[in-house]
Amino acid sequence: MLNAARFRPGPENREIVFLTGSGISARTGLGTFRAPEGLWALEPEVEEAMHGDRLPGSLPQLWRVWGRMARIAREHGPTPGHRAIARLGAPVISQNIDGLHQAAGSEIVAELHGTALRARCLDDRCPWRALLEPGDGATPEDHGVPSACPRCGAPTRPDVVLFDEQLPEAELVLAQRLAQRADLFVAVGTSGVVFPAAQLAPLAATHGATTVLIDIDPPPGASTLFDHVIAEDAHEVLPDWERTLHHVGGSSFLDPFG
């Protein structure tokens, strides 16, 4: 049940910006990463596939892990939380690689960790990129793209950011600009204590934004980082916000997610 006394945005909030982490997509079956019952604990192969210094030997693992995640995301589609954010018309800074914000209809999405729905060349100097068709398997062909870059011949890889790799500069610059212009900065399904969340929420606050964390299990100390911490299900909170701001009663027919 929603807490009637908890924070809700009002008409004064004209620049709402969301930062989302794996928690908003967990309902699809993708799961979160860092929790004790998260993917890194339950599936060590996922954590193994996160290290850039293991390339190119880890390419089969990368294709198998990230291809499967992209397939699950595509099959299950956006959650009520994704859809509510899209209906609010708010820009999103996402730490996720599943493309669900775009699938829900969000137009401005800064993808800080890349996307598992696209392939790129292993050679950072090569600009080749291509959309893929996520499936199962350890080869690029299993996901509808070639093993060799059509432009330079180097191996291809999922276009996700791994440990030891730099965040895409253009996406990071966009995220910083969004945080600076926000009057309400909302983190959803992310710990809020690791980069880039640890930088972006305070950045928004220094530019006058109210900061909010929505997480069903907030991390210790979250109340020192955010003005408001809502320990509730984002898939209930965000549709409620959207109905309140748009003056719509009842539940939305656009939230049939099971």
C-alpha cells in the first residue's frame, strides 16, 4: 500500500530527471547485480563478463551473457515504472543496458553503460556499430551480427561498458547537463552510492534540485544523500506520481505488466 504522507512531485516541478539502475528492470526477470541474491552472487559468469581486461578471450562469455539479457528485456518489455517515466516526459539517465526506457517511449535517454541491443567493433578506433537481434549463444552470429567487423575486420562485441572501460563521454556530458537543469532529481532502483549516482545526485542538489531515492530496499545511509527516501515499490510509486501530475484517477490501462 502506498504511503499517503510520502513525497510526491507537484506542478512546481517542471524539470524532473530520473536516474535508473537495475532495480527498475528486475521485474522483467533480469535481476539486480549487487544484492546478496543478485546476479553476481547467483551467476558468477555475469560478473566474469563485466571485466574489460579479459577481452578478447571473454568474448564468447560476453555474447552469451549480454545477449541473453537483451533477449529477456525484449521478450518481457517495459515495466510500469518505465512506462510511467515515459508518460511523464522526463529525461532519463540510465545505468541499464536493456533499452527498456526507449521501448516505453522515453525520448531522451543517456545510456551511461551502453546497450546490449547493439554491437560494436572491438577496436575502439573503429566507429562501426550495428543493432543486433538478441538471442542465445556465444557467437555474434547467434545475435544477428558478424564475428568480424565489416569495416576493419576486428572481432565484434556487445556495446556495453565493462569494468576498466571509460564511460561514453557524450552520454556522461548529457547526464551532467540533465542533472544540472533538474529541479527534481529522482534515483530509482539504484544504490545511489556508486559512480555515477554518487556524483549526479549531489550535482543536481548543488543546482537547486530536490533529490529523491525510490528503492524498495534502500541502502544504509541513503537518507544522508537524498532529501527524500521512498522505501516502496517503484512500479506503484511512479504510476501514482504520473496519475497525480496528470490528474488521472484509478490505475492506468498502460500498466498491464505481469
